[in-house]
Amino acid sequence: MKIDDANTNTLKGLTNNQRNLVAAKEREIDEVKEHYELKKLDERVNGQNELYEVKDAHKREILEAVDQKSSRLTSMQQSLKDDLTRLEKEKAILAEQAKLDRDASLITSSVDQDELIQEGLERSREIGQRANREVAKLIKDSQWEVAKASEDAKRNLDSAIKQNDNKLADRTREKKIQFTTTEIEHKNKLEQLKSEYDKNSRQVNRLNFVEKSNKEQSHLKDLRSLEEQHNYLLKEKRNQFQQKFAHLESEHNEIMNRTEAKFKEQLVSLSNDYASKRAAAEKRSDDPFYNLHRLSHRVEELPDSYIISMEIPEHEADDVLISGRNRDIKLTLSRRFSERLESEEGSVDVNKRSESFTKEFQVADIVNPKSVTRKYENGVLSFKISKA
């Protein structure tokens, strides 16, 4: 029993340990899943933050490029204005110089002067056109650079978004691979634990079966030994019972014989006693002493009392009562007679009678009824009653 309890406790302990390990692994898997979800959320948030940062950086770069181009365009426009102002000044100077030259040199022909003026005007128009072309080119270059900067910024933004998506996908794939690997490892460990649990269970069951078989063999052996002992004791009890029964039967027969002899003696004695009692009853029935018809008494006066006596059978003495009041005295006899006669045929005759006799008389003095004594002697019943 102790070995079975130990094996049962061992099996329960192994079962509890396996269950605890399985529960711990399941909790660990849940924690890994939760950690994976949190990591994925963190990576998504980090990617969005990086994307916003890249967008802000590209936006700042575009604004800086636009500001630079605007500043450069403003500077070029200011330079063009300065060139135009200088050109106007040069035209004024040339006009003034032409006027001075015209006034100073009368010998210069009008054709040469017109050519000089026309040449100055051509140069002015050429300078103005060149300045306009430069301004248009600068504006076009500035617009192209702004467009290029915008396109580069958009391309960089798209590249950053794509890189962030690829990075997020790589990290997600990496986390999935890691989670899948961890889950496979946990499943393998769980299968290993289950296999060990099944192995331990089979081993414990095998030990229990062997122990149970040994215990059953021992129990059967004990049962056979107990059965043999019981049969031996039963045989001994049967022999003892037979001996005791024979002894009791012998004693019973002896007691029955003695009882039968005693009953016969008692029957003879009862028959004799009954015959004697019947004879005595028949004799008493003829004796006037036993057949009263009236109460006869004698009164003897003493100085302080009266003695009242009467002859009566002894068996009726207790049935006589005396009472007194003033000078009156009363004697009362109440008796019952029962007779049972059995014939030899088995019939029974029963005779029952009851009689009552009363005797009243007076004395000279008043008597005290509370002071009365009685005595029966030699067939005479005497009452002593005190005077008042």
C-alpha cells in the first residue's frame, strides 16, 4: 500500500511538473506573440517617424533651395538693374560726349556723328537684349533648378519611403521568422516534455502493474494461508462441538433421568399430600370446631381492661376483628373457603365459599378502642381492650 501511494505521489508530481512546464511554455509563447506585436507596432511607429523626418528634411531642403534660387534671382535682377542704370548713365555720358564733340569739333562731318550715335544706340540695345537674355536664362535656370530640386526631393522621398517600407518588411519578416523559430522550438520542447511525460507515465504504470501483480500474488498466498487456517480452525471447532454436544447430550440425558425420577417422587408426594389434605378437609368438615355457625365468646373483667376470648381455628384467627365504641364491643369474622378436587380422569372440581359472622355486646365500662392487643394460644384467640 505504501509503495502504491509512493508511485501514485510520484506520478502526480510528474504530472503536475509536466503541466506546469506546458503552462509555462504556453505563457512564454503568448509573451513572445505579445512582444512580437509590440515590436511590430514599435517598428511601424519608428518607420512613420523616420518617414515624417525624411519628408520634413526634404521639405526644408526644397525651401532652402527655393530661398537660395530666389536670393540668387533677386541678386541677378539687382545686378541687371545696376547694369541698366550704368547703361543709362553711359548713354547719357555718350550723349553728352556727343554733344561736346559736336560742339567742340565743327570739322567732324554729320555722317560720322550719326554713325557714332547710331553705334551707341546699337550698343545700348545689344546690352539691353543681352541683359534680357541673361535675365530670362537666369529665370529659366532658376525654375529648372527648382523643378529639379523638387523632383530630386520627391525622388529621395519616394526612395526613403520605399527603403522604410523595405526596412519595415525586412524587420517584420525577420520577426516572423524569429517568432516562427521560437514557436517551433517551443513546440519541439512541448512535444519532448509530452514524450517524457508519456514515458514516465508508462514506466510508473509498468512499475504499478508489477507491484500490483506481486501484491496480488502475495494477497492470494495470504488468502490460501488464511483459508487453510480457517479450515483447520473450523475442523477443530467441529470436533470440539461434537465432543461438547456428546457431553451435553449425556449430561442432558442424565439430568432428564434425574428430573423424571424427581418428578415421579414429587408426583407421589403430591398425591400423598393431596390425599392427606383431602382426608383432613373431610375430617374438618365433620368437626364443629371448623364449622362455625355463630361466634361464642367469653368476657373477663380486670381492674383497667377487659379480656375477650373465643375458640377459633388457627387459620381463621387473622380474620377476626374487634372494635369498640363507648360500652359497645363488636366482633367480626370474615372468611373465604376454596377447594379444588381433581379426578383420575383429569376433571377438576372447584368449590369456593365466603362467610361473615358478627357478634355485638356491651360491657359495664367505656372502652378505649385505640388500646387493643391480641393473642392466639392453644386454639383460643384473646383480645385485651383497655378501659377509658
